[in-house]
Amino acid sequence: MSIARSRGPGADNGSEPLSEPVDDLVLDLVRWLAPGPQPYAEVMEIWRTSCPRLTVWEDAVDRGLVARRIGDDGRPLVCLTEGGRRCLGTAPNR
């Protein structure tokens, strides 16, 4: 499976595939966010990595699948974008 990589927020998704293990982890992040927005600090604690070959958070943002926004309480949240919801609609179950 290959998840298209975006060229930034609002960019038209291309089809520049990455390695399948990274794609699978990006899809896991998207599925994890499917029930609803999560606090930014929690997302960073769970999904951020310092490994240059494992860039799940960065890839999900670059591809336009997730976005950071401010919640009603003023705290930052991470939520799926329209692209992330479309990804869930077309992603095979693994």
C-alpha cells in the first residue's frame, strides 16, 4: 500500500510513495485519530520519534492527513483532515 505524499497543507496529493513500513505506521496514526481529535501533547508523546528513518508524524502532516488546531478550551489538538478521512475510506484493513 502507498499513501500519497502532499506538498504541504492544501496541496494536491501526489503519488510519491514511501517505504511500506512507514506507510503502515502513518495509516496506524490516521486510524488512531479516526474516533476524534486528540491532545497535541499526547500525540507527540506517542507518535514523535527522533529516528530519521521513522518519520510518522512528519509524514502524516506533510501528506495533509492530519492537522493541528486549537480546541474550544484553547489547547492544541490533532485531528484528521479531509485527506485523512479519504485515506481511511480507501485504505485496506491490515
